[in-house]
Amino acid sequence: KFLAVRYVVANAHAVSYPDAWPGTTVCYTSGGLEPGDDASWRRNLGTKYVDGKLTWSQIHAVNGSTFFSYWPPYTYNRHLKLIADCSAQISTKGGIFGDYNPTIESLTRTLEGREIECISIGNGKLTAWIQHRQHPGESMAEFFAEGFLHRLLGIGA
């Protein structure tokens, strides 16, 4: 048995940057929030922002759970896979990087004991820091970093 529910965030206009709402889509999963559920997230293409209200409709299984998010979570397991992929690429194809000499090092640990890694690539007069995910709600930044590192290191190429 299924149930149709219409959601309304009546005060969506009151956020710090309401210009982000037009064209956005709410993300959802009926799977769990477990690390292996990364691929279960979908976008609700019926999301609308009209007159300062964010609305969408969702069909739920009765007695089921659905989780909503502005952006799909970037799980810690996915982060660990990204670091492992970078490490494997550096160790197996190190010679192709020439003088760029990419390295991965741990800067410190979080309060939960998780590593905070730094991936260094290149050398020269100029330095560019590309940091991401300094706040918990910024998971989209780690999706960017994943694509950037894959492209830069040739992962999957």
C-alpha cells in the first residue's frame, strides 16, 4: 500500500541564500542511511520553488521510511574509497606523473578518530589549495573533489 504526501517548506524564502532554490531538486532515498546505500539516492524532479515556498510530492510505502536531503550525502566509506583510489593510482602509475610527485599524508584526526588527508600534487613557485568539506553540510564539495582528483590523476581514464 502506498501513500502520496505533499511537502511544503513554507519559510524557504527565509534562508541565507534563497536564490539557490529556483531550479533545485530535493534528493531522497527509501533505502537506509547505511554506507552501502550511496547509489539509492534520487532527485525529485517535481520540486518547485514558488512564492517563497519549496514544495514537492512523494509517494511512500506505508510504514516505510524516506530520507530527504538538499544534496545526497557523501559517505565516509565513499571518502575512504576516494583516498584508496588516489593512493592506488599514485603507487601503480607514479612514473607518469614525472616531477609532480603526488603524495598523500595525514594532517591530523577528527574527534571521531578519522584521518584528515592532504593530497599534494606538483611543485613550483605557485601553490593552490583546494579544500572541501570543511562543514558537514557541504557534501557537494566532496563530489567535486572526487571528480577533480579522478581527472587530475587519471583515475578511470
